[in-house]
Amino acid sequence: MSYPINWNTDRIFKDGITGTAIHQRLAEITSAIPTFNAAVNAWQLAADAPAFSNFNALLDQYENIQNGISTIMTFAEMISSAESKNQEAGPVLSQAQNLATQFQSGTNQLQKKLVAATDSDFKQLQQAFPVIAFNLQELREQGKRLLDDATEDLINRLAIDGFNGWSQHYTTLSADLKFPVTLNDGQSLTLSAGQAQNRFESDLDPKNREIVFNQWEQTWSNHAANFADTLNHLAGFRLTDYQAHHEDNYLAVPLRLNRMHRETLDAMWASVSANKKPFTTYMAQKARLQGKTEMAWHDQWAPVVVGDFTPTTYTFDQAAEFIISNFRRFSPKMADFAQHAFDNGWIEAEDRPGKRPGGYMTSVPDIKEARIFMTFDGSASGVSTLAHELGHAFHSSLLNDLPSFRRDYAMNVAETASTFAELIVADATVKAAKTPEEKLNLLDAKMSNPMAMLLNIHARYLFERSFYDARQKGPQTVDQLKQLMTQAQETAYAGSLSTFDPMFWADKLHFFIDDVPFYNFPYTFGYLLSSGIYAKAQTQANFEDQYIALLTDTANMSAEDLVQKHLVANLSKPDFWQQGIDLAAEDAKQFLTLSEAYI
């Protein structure tokens, strides 16, 4: 079987970003928004009871507009990701953002009408629409924090060229970077950001890793002032917006978006902080296997190669078949879904210049499909990334036939399905190892996930906390940002590194995303939650149905209620978090035992 390695965009807008199809959809949404906004203004909850036929019509209009804007924005982002030099996607994205701002005005009005309703009338509405009862309550609570219409409209319009504009500016800046390197063998290359990152994280030659990373650091440093401006303005806009909406803490909005309590967040990080030892010990052992006394930042991802072992390089087809077969062990529906995605060209995986770094899954609601973006390099890590994004897509597919409110699951639970899929594949590679050398290599690859979730992302969280504390007093200079980042890495890695990445605040896209503040702790949440689910999956015959039920509920209740309902666990207690950390610690222990023979 030969699977397409480039995604198929014909089913979205067959004639591309400049064609008639996408502009017809833009025109449809442009005319639909005033009609929706007028219908919201005319709607009266009490008068619409008990049939609520007008509200039902409003929901249909909302669905059409929301799906259309999301599909257009998704398509524009896809084109920009795959062709970083494309000049046509930006204007289309701006048009869609303008429409989203106009649409938000009507949505704000709807929320205010829900706030104004009596409790009994609102309860009657919820009873009439039980599928979105929880989401209606969220809308009502959000409505209580809204300012007057003129102010909300002004903030949303200013965000297009301010908040959203700065986020897009980062994309423009980073996409334009080039990384010229001369490798250890004398070969000269000019790498994109995605290629450079893959190279210093996975090259078997330690000198090449050092060469590419030094150029990586130098290139980002050469443009540090631009990235510092961008980050400062993004955070400044966000903090001003919070202040205007009387938010008493910059974590309030991230927590609300993730439908979780501060007690849960604090309990999770307290458990992580108290359990660094197995992972710092692993890091020290890995450094010794590399012939070093301490681990350098750029060596932490390097494959462990001992004896005569050569790491397996997967073709895209081999990766696809491996993922599908191992998904099938746990969930035939996951496997069938992945097969469909590979067969129908949902994945942009080609390793070529001109692509943005990183990977993501994006939903295309107009056609009830998903698309995946990544740069596949043939490594075990690349296979895991592919499985990760397919996990996201499977989660999204389970909600396709639900209203858009019920598809709006939070990032923390979004990372659960993706990390679960990644765990399946990582575990399978270790179990399939034929020699101790291969098993050690694959255990190390598997360990990259907990190392990211419990150390690297902890550093990101600590950096953002210290950055936002400082930014409330004023913009931060490049040197201050580098110092904050280094301090965060020192703390999160608990003394296990000999060098750091002071420019990580610039080269990590997640710090510059506008619509999801604190794009860090949800990953750790999702990882530890998925670990618990994975352990349960191996002991229960009816796991698939339970798993799908949990994923289907992810936009239907708080994180705490979701875990209590489906896993009977309390997120504010350390026991829940400890079980996930202990699973990763067992892998670290196995790595230490197996590696002793090669020191």
C-alpha cells in the first residue's frame, strides 16, 4: 500500500485559496451574520417558550456561521503551514477574522439575554435542549463578565490588528528564517526551522547536533528584538483585556477555558515537582551513554544507540501500517478511522523546505473531516507524532454530529486522546524490540514523552508565570526574557542539564498563540490523564466503549466532573497524578537497568 504523503484539499475548497469556492463561502457567511445578529436582538426567551422554535432556528444559523468561519480559517492556516511563502492565505484569514468579530457581537447579545433571563425561564430552556444544557450554562456565566456592547465590539475589532495581528506577525517572522549549516562531514545545507529542529533533536552525530543547535540559537538570537516585541505586545494586550474584564489573575481565563479549578492545577504541578528524581536520574544515565558527564540541552532528544544497533527508519507507509495495526489492539474504531485518514490523504507529512515547523491537527467542520500537518522524518519520534495527531483527529470525529457547542472541548482534555494514541504506539515499539540494544533505543524514545510533559512543559509553565508576573509591571527586554527562561529550565529540569536554551521563548510557537493562553499545562494534564486511561484499557474488555464515552463527554462538563464520572477519581488529590507519574517512572527504571551493561 502506498499512502499519499501530501494532504488532499480538494474536498475543502477544490480550487484553492484564490478560487471561487472559498470566496463564495465567505460571501455566504458575510450575508448570514447580519441576519443572525438581528434574529438574536429580536429573540425573547420567555415568549419563545415552551417550544423554543425561534431559538432552535438561531442554533441552526449559529452552526452554519461557526462552521463556515472555522473552515475558512482552517484552510488559510493549512495553506500557510504547507507553503510558508504563500501570499494569498493571509488576506483570506484576515477576512475570516473580521467576520468572526462581527459574529461575536451577536453571540455576546445572546449571552446577555441568557443572563437577563429568570432562573426558571433559563432552566426551561436547558430542559428543552438537554444536549447543550451544560454549554448554555457556560454561555450564561461568560455573559456575566461581558462589558457594554460598544466596548466589547471595540476590543474585538482592535484585536484583529493588535492581538491577532501580533500572533500572525510571529508566524511571518518565524517562517522566513533560514538556518545555514555546514555539517561534520563538510556538507553545507540551508534548513527551514522544522528541518533544523528535527536535525538537532535526532541526528546520530553529536557534532552535527551541536552544529545545528548553535546555528539554531544564533539565528533566533539575530532576530530576538523582533520576537521580544511580539511577545510583549501579545501579553500586554491580553493583560489589558483581562483588566478590562475585571479578571483578578492571569490564570483565571486559562483555567476557565480548560474547565478546571486552580486546586487541580496546583495539585498536578505539586506532584510533578515532588517526583523529579526518576527523570533526572534517567537524564544523567543517558548523558553517560553519550560519553558525557552531564546532559546538554540539545542532546536530550538524541536517540540512544549502543552496540551495533542502528535506529529503525520508517517509511511513511510503514509508519501508517504500524499505527493502524497497534490502534486495532485497543480500538477497532480508532484503527478504522486512521486507515480512512491515510487512505484519503488527510495528512501533510512530506519533509521538504518551505514548511512551517511543528505539527497539528485541525478540524474542517463544513465537511466533517480533519487534516494533519507535520514533517515526517522517519524516526520513531516521527511515528509517535503522527499517532499523536491521529489521536486528536479521532477525538474530533466522535463529535462531528454534535452541535458546535458540544464539539468545543478544552485543550487539556484534547491532549488526552492524542497522548493516549501516542502511548499505544510507543509501548508497541518497545514490546516489538528484538534485541536489548533496540529495546534500549525504543525505551528512550518512549521516555521522550514524560520528559517533555514533566520537565520541558513544566519549564514553559514556570517561564510564563514569571513572564506574566514581570509583564504586569512593563515590557521585558531580550536579556530579561532569556534570564527568565534559563531560570525556568534550571528549576524544571532540577539540575539535570549542563546547558540551556535561553531563546526557547522565541523559538517555541506556543508562547505566541493568541486564542489559547498558557498553551502548556494542558499537555501535562492530558498526558497524566491518558496514562490512567491507558492502564485501565489494558485490563478491561469493554474499554473502547468506555473510552469513546469519556471523549464524547469532554465538552459537556468540567474536567473534575469528567474524571469523577468516567474514572472515579479526584483531581485535587495527589493520588490521581501520582499513578500517571509512576507509570513513566517504571519506564525510567527499566531504562536504567537495561543501560547499565553499556556504560
